[in-house]
Amino acid sequence: MAFYVLQMEIAVVMLAVLGLLAGAFWPRRVNLIRRGLAEGALFILTASFFLVFPQHHAMFGGTFVLDHFAIFFKQVLLLTAALVLALADAHEPLRKQGGTEFSALVLLATAGMMLLASANDFILLFVALELITISFYVMTSFLRGASRALEAGLKYLVLGALSAGFMAYGIAYIFGATGSLNFDVIHHALHGDKIALGVYAFGFTLVLLGLGFKLAMVPLQIWAPDVYQGAPTPAAAFLASGSKIAGFVVLLRLIFAGLMPHTWEARPVLLMALAAITLFYGALGGLAQTDIKRLLGYSSITSAGFLLLGVAAGGEFGHAAVIYYLVQYLFAVIAVFAVLTVVANANDTAERATLAGLHRRSPLLALALLLAMLSLAGIPPLGGALGKFFLLVATVLRARTDPVFYALAGIAVAGAVIALFYYLRVLRGAWADPAPDAATRITVPWTVRVVLFICMAGMLVLGVWPQPLLRAAIHCLH
């Protein structure tokens, strides 16, 4: 039974170990090994549809659950890892660095995220989070010769340690208030005296702040633009997609387990305030950016604000809207980073000027960038439009019983309109600005082509046919 419920995590860790061993014994076949790891992740993803089935009870002393929710997100995370590994194979600075350590780190972080999706105990949750964070510490500073990468790694390390401290402190308060770290036991213990419930609410708030680091949520959002700019492009892509998915998986898991403080259920004021502030911070902060990777950092903050709308609104549709948004956002943001993987120069910087005349230098990259930016901006008929629409609908539905949510929906619309400006400015550089005289036609590696076609198909299909993903999201909530 232990092997059965952990088969996906075991397979991913074994794939990482095999990659490291292959890189040590066949160092000249590094690129072939990286492609093999990406194909291996896709194989595990495919096999999981036939070999993994939900269990009706928690295992390992109640610390691990394998329900529909966990399986769904493990499959999403495996797809994310496969796409990022394909980008790593085409990333020139990583190719020059050599070795398969980066790909192994991607897989180890993925294993941590998959454990996180099944966590039913704060100890497993904290250990899985640290496995993810430590892997990202190394990935962000992997290019040892680049000062920006080292600076990004240091900033991520410092703020990551701060968020881990918040979370550990909050978990200690929760244990003191309930006498347990197991989600099920804590849920049944939340009917005690008012003092214990007040202590628990304070501890839960600290845990939420610790999670805010993964979500790129105010007040622990300041790392995102700097780290996205300095990290290798595939690492930034994984941060923007996988790390955000993992953070919201934890938050949703805590809510599903009935761990939200009772005082928040009638009106989650803290979540509402964080959603509004995070939205405006990301929207306004991105206006002055000229580096595309840095701009995507602020875009990630804005997306975190939108996702918090669905979390605050609650209900089955609100949570399903969060899941829908996470999946469609994955395709859009990885498509942008795939374009930057090819376009960015040897220093791995991506100023807007590097996109000048992209529609003439590579029509495929220009088309992918167009669809991705329009999706992030929420323009129909792409997945991003429906993602924002569903979150706004969930907010308005909650406003029927709590009119304050009307103001929150208005703030969200204003933030989306502001963010639209910097998304369109990027597209102007790619489609309207003339190419430099010395610019040559760009050759797109086949691995990046595969990633772009998958992402473009995902954005278009989810924009015109959302029902299957919505049904899957609602199904995994039960």
C-alpha cells in the first residue's frame, strides 16, 4: 500500500537519481539525458491516469491523503515539470553550464509539490515546502558566473527563510491551541474555548503569511520581480507556474480540511484585503518595467490577487474557478518564458528591445507571445479571459450575501484594466517596432516548438471549451 500511494513521487525521485547518475557516467550526452528526463516525466503523467486511483482514508498515521484533489494536481505538476525540462534543454546558458543537476532539481521540487498536494499534517506540509524551497534556492542561482543569478538566489534564500519562520511559528501556535498537527484532529478540536480559538486564529494567520511567499502575495511578494529577472529562464518559468500552483494547493487543502478560523467564514476580511492590495501592487508595479522577466514577476503578483478573490469568495464555484485559473495560467506563463528562452541574449536578460521585429524574425514566437500576453490580459477567446471571468462571477455571487464583495469585484476589474497596458506594450514591441538592422531570423529548437504548440493549444481550447476542465475541477473538490 505504501508503494501504491507513493508511486508517483517514487517514480519522480528515481527519475531524478537516474538523471544524475547518467550525467556522471555519460557527461557528453547531457542534452540527450535532459530530453529523456522530460519524456520520463510525460511517461509518468500518462501512466498515472491508469495506475493511480483515489483512496478513501488517510494513510501513514493520517498524514497523507490520495484523493481526487491530490491526484489531479499531481498530474498538473508533472505536466508543468515536463514543459520546464524541455525549456531547460533549449536554454543556452544552461547548456554551456553542463550537467544534469538542474533537471534533477526540477524533478525533486516536483516531488515536493506532489507530496504537498497530499499533505494532511503540518509536519509533512512543512517538510514538503522546504524540499521545494531548497531546490529553488539552487535553481535560481544555478548560473554561478552570473551576478544577477547569485543575487536572485540570495534574495530568494533570505525571504524564504523569513517565510519558513512565519510558518513554523504559526504551526507552533496551532499545536499549542489544538494539541495536534493532523488536519483531521485539528478540525475536530476547533470547538474549544474562545482563548484557544483566538490562539489558533493567530497561528493560522502566520501560516497564511508563510504561504504568501509561495503565492507571491503581499506582504511577502517583493522577491518575485528580482528573482524572476535574475534566475535562469526555465527556473523562473517553474517559479511562476509550479510554485504558485503548489502554494494555492496548500491553501485550498487547508480550507477543505475545515481549518479556516470560524471568525473568517462569515467575512474573510484578511483574505479580501490581501487580494485587493496584491492586485493593485502587481498592476501598478508592472507599469514602469522594461525587462520582460521582471514584468512577469509583477504579473505573477497580480494573478495571485485574482486567485485570492476565488479563495475569499469560497463555495464550490469559487474554488473551481481558482483551479481553472491555475491550469490556464500555467499554459500562458510557460509560453512567454518559452519565447524568452529563445530570444534572450547570452546574459539571459530580456529587455523589451530584444523583441523588436519578432513577427519578422520568427512568426511562431511572435504568435505564441501574442496569444500568451492576450491570455494573461484576459482577452477572449483565450483561457485567461474565462479564468478571470469565473473568478469575478464567484466574487459577485458571494456579494449577494455580502455586498462588500461588490467593491472587491470593482477593484479586480480596475486592476485588470491597469495591467492590460503593460501586456499590450510588450506586444507592440514584438509586432510594431522595426527589427534592428543586424537582426537575423531566429531558429526555434524543436523542444521549444513542442512546448509552444502545447501551450497555444491549451490556451485556445480552454478559452472556447472550458466545460471539461471545470467539470474536472468540481469533481476533484469532492
